Amino acid sequence: MNSPLPRAVLRADTEDASAAFARAIRTVRYEDIPRAALDAARINLLDGIGVALAATTTTPACREMSEIAVELGGKPEASIIG
């Protein structure tokens, strides 16, 4: 199967996997992304939002877990959704 997306080939001596990914993704245009991948991304994004919204009101257990997480603390830039 031929893909219009560039292949990220790791340059063993000069870069790590993150650098190879960044180098490859810089050249990708929206038009290059296969329709199936865009559809899957939309479905997963909407699913995540739906789950987060449902968790805000569904059960007392969800609220209790959220309260426990807040009590445990963490980095100020982290947040809890859902």
C-alpha cells in the first residue's frame, strides 16, 4: 500500500525518534492525510469529548474520583476533565 505521507527514517547517528517524527510531520499537508485517518481522528476526538461530558454528571463515583485526584495534588498545569 502506497501512502502519500513521507516515511520517517531514523538517522541513527544524528537524531532520535522524536526528531525523526518532527522532521517527517513538518512536511505533511492536510491534503496529504488519508481520508480514513481524518475520519478516525474526528471519531476519536468526539468520543473523548463525549466520555468527558458524560463523566461530569453520570455517577457519584466519577465526582468522588475527581475529588480524590484533586486532593492528591499534582502539577498546576495539569487538569482534570470529565
